[in-house]
Amino acid sequence: MRRNETPMEKESLLALGQKIALLRRKAGLTQLTLSLETGISKTHINDIEKGRRNPSYLTLLRIATGLGVSVKDLLP
């Protein structure tokens, strides 16, 4: 079970997810395509983009690689 995030943490996760979604769309990828390229489930990607998941560094690394950017480029 996940702990309750503070409002600032929730806002940060949402901003991270929005940045990932923006970069994904700019790359012309769907969530499914990014999922297939990274090995991360489409549902997990969707949850990250909606701010419902706190991705690990390795998950961010896989997403960044799939998008052709660095991990720091994912940060809002």
C-alpha cells in the first residue's frame, strides 16, 4: 500500500508525468509504443503520466532511453 503524499509531492508527481507525456507526444509515440520500447507496461506509463505512480530511477532511465532524452530532461 502506498503512503499518502503531501500536496507538494502530489504536485511534483503530476508535473513529472505531464513532462513525460509532453516529451512522448513530441517524439510521436503513443503510450503503447513507449511501453513496447521500454518494457514498462502501458498501464504503468499511464499511471506515471497521470501522477498516480512514483517511478524509480531505473524506470525513469528506461523511459528517457525510450524517448531519446536524458533523465534530467524528464524533470519539470
